[in-house]
Amino acid sequence: MDLSYSPADEAFRAELRAWLEHHLPAGWGQPGFEMSAEERKAFNEGWPAKLFAGGWICATWPTEYGGKGLTTMQGVVLAEEFARLKAPLRADFFGDTLVGPTILQWGTEEQKKEFLPRILNGTMRWCQGFSEPNSGSDLASLKTTAVLDGDEWVINGQKVWTTGGHHADYCFLLTRTDPDAPKHKGISYLLVPMHQPGVEVRGITQPDGTAEFCEVFFTDARAPKDNVVGGVNNGWKVANSTLAFERGQSATTGHRRFEEEFRLLREQAEATGAIHDAGIRQRLMQYYTKVQILKINGLRNLTSALNGSQGGRRDTGTIALGATNKMFWSEMHQRAMELALDIWGAESMLIDAGLASGSWPGALRDKRRQGYPVSPMMSSFFFSRSETIWGGTSQIQRNIVGERVLGLPKEPQVG
Ligand SMILES: Cc1cc2nc3c(=O)[nH]c(=O)nc-3n(C[C@H](O)[C@H](O)[C@H](O)COP(=O)(O)OP(=O)(O)OC[C@H]3O[C@@H](n4cnc5c(N)ncnc54)[C@H](O)[C@@H]3O)c2cc1C
């Protein structure tokens, strides 16, 4: 593992620092910097256009499709500099991180020309239509169908837990296109417009007032025949590429939000005196150690990417790193948020204790229910419960490591 950066990468870092300093609001990142709800709203609305003008969204994509063609290391420096200042680097998570790279890998030339520019400039928002009421971990059992009718697919079925479905312009949808084929073989990956009469979206509101995900009903919805990515009935392979992108994010920056969280936990433990409790001290140090392991594993991930083992082919080492990393950080974070509750004590349960202000790394902002203003820390606690579920549960990651990496016998099928 070579931890040094080349002079060219350092020059690129300086260029980025100058850009960020010029474009972020004055005082950003300085102690005590705060934005009102209106200021944050205005910032969130204006920022994607600035990112786009700077060419920073998906900047590692090839120039022919609107990227900057950055090298992997330049992409790392870019992520590091934005993470250092906590400046958002995305227009739309599902577009930039999941379906965009999938279209780059599997899409036709026409699909790349049609969809990638609108992902890059942030004018097309996406949602992921994989899970169904009876098909989550066992995704290949999905029942939503698509049948060809002339030049269009006609889609019927229901998806669930569709994050951002109520804002999305398009859905990357897994559908069954050959009901007679074995379950992994008859699936296609379809790009479906959301704004049409055959698509009904119902938000699912949670106790803290957020309604991030939805149920989506397709009743004779339509999509152009040419919107299949990676070939008809080849959707399982294409979907696995998308899931690998989802699990393999932010090699060298993923630990940063946890470092910040550790700092906040320690600060509060010192303020309340909890730091003198032997159990709390142990758990704090366990958390710190795990964050360091996460950091080192990120560097291992980067090394394997630079050595070319994360190209199109997914070797067992890459699969093992992706799966262990996902279960490691999500389980670590749940323990950390349980520790947060113990440090704050009963105060963390009060909704009028002045806790509803401030910020917490990774917490959803400005979406809390009026009259039940849970603190950003509690919001992060709630969300941590979902982190061992989305993107493939911890149990499924263990099955992947056991069966595909270690070659252990397959678990018996029940039912
Ligand atoms: C915050 C959040 C956002 C999400 N966003 C999206 C989205 O945008 N689009 C989308 O398509 N989906 C989304 N999901 C859904 C997510 O992918 C599924 O919840 C997940 O795949 C698990 O499926 P399930 O909920 O049906 O649980 P199930 O598959 O029913 O699992 C229930 C329990 O059984 C365990 N289990 C199941 N099978 C096995 C097995 N073979 N071996 C051992 N244990 C097993 C699981 O680990 C789990 O603990 C989201 C989920 C969350 C929590």
C-alpha cells in the first residue's frame, strides 16, 4: 500500500481547494458557522448547478459522456477535499452513484447519450425499483412483469421501500420478462418514466416524520422497448453491478463521518462526566478502533481498485471486501448510536430539551415532524437501525462471504 500522493495529484488538490473556497458560502466549515433553514434551502437548490458548472459531478466518467475523465486517484482527491469541508458532491445519489455507472458499464451508445448528460446536470432524478412486498433478500423471486407490446414494454406489479420515489423522474426497475425461465434468468433491467398515468406513488411516513421511501404501483405502465439495460433477460447480472456500486462507496472518505461522530460522542461524554464511567470509556475506544479499521480497509479497497482487480470482473477478494465492509460499518454504527443514547442518557428521549437544533453527521435535515422534533442525533440513531438492512442485510452479506468467498455449503432452502 503506497500512501503517498503524486505531485500532480497534490496540484489537483490545490485547484480543488481554490474552487471550493471561491464557491462555498463565506465562513463555511469555520467553527460556529450556521445556516438558517431558508439559507440551507437556497444553498441546496443552487449547489448542483455550481457543481455541474465546475464539472465535479461524476468527474471520473469519460469526457465523451460529459465527465472530466479524472483518474481513480484524482477521484479520490476530489472526494477527500469535498469530505474535508463537508461540501455535498452529488446531484442525485441514485443517478450519480447507481444507475449512471450501471449505464456506463452495460448501456447502449443511445442509452448513454440519452441518460448520462441529464444525470450529470442534475435535471433527471432517479429511484431504485428492486424490492417488492415478498421479494427483498430473495430479490430474484420478484413478480413485477413487463410484456412487450409493439415498441413498448407494458409493466404491472408493485415495488416497495422505493427511496425518493415521490421525487423521481425515472425508475431503474427489475421486471420479469420471461416467466418460464429459471428465476435468475428471466429478469430485465428497465428504465421507466415515472410521470405517467400507470405509475402511482404512495409515501411511507415514519415515526420521526421523514417519508423517504414509498410504495410504487405499476398498472399497465409503459416504457420504450429500447430502455432495457444490458439485454433482455440479463437483468440479474446488471442488477448485481448496481448493488456492487451501492456497497462499494467512498473508499477513503467513508470513515470521515464516523470520525466526526466519535468527536461529538467524546465531547458530550466529557461534558456530562460520562467519560469517567469505565464501560463508556471502553465502548468509546472500541468505536475509535473500528473507525481506524474502516479507514484502513478503505485504503485496501483503493489499492485493489488501482491494481485493476475492481474492473468488470469481480474476484472473490473484491466480493469479500465489499460484503465485509458493508456489514462492518453498519453494525459498528448501530453500536455507536446505542453508545450515544447511553452517553446522553434520559435527556436523549426528551423532545423539548433543546436537542432539536444542531447537526449530526449523516442525519436527515429539515424533514422532522412538527410537534415531534427529534434531535439530529436521535434521527441518526433511528436511521442507523436501517443500515444493516438496505443494500443487502448483514445476514445476506454473511451468506455471500460464506458461500461465494469461503465456498461453504449452501444453506438449506426453507419452504
Ligand atoms: C432505508 C431503506 C431504504 C431502502 N431503499 C430501497 C430502494 O430505494 N429501492 C429498493 O428496491 N429497496 C430499498 N430498500 C429495501 C431493501 O433493499 C430491503 O429491505 C432488503 O433487501 C431486505 O429485504 P426485506 O425488507 O424484504 O427483508 P427480508 O428479505 O424479508 O428479510 C427479513 C429478515 O430475514 C433475514 N433473511 C432473509 N433471507 C435470509 C437468508 N437467506 N439467510 C439469512 N437471513 C435471511 C434478513 O436478513 C432479515 O433480517 C430499502 C430499505 C431500507 C431499510
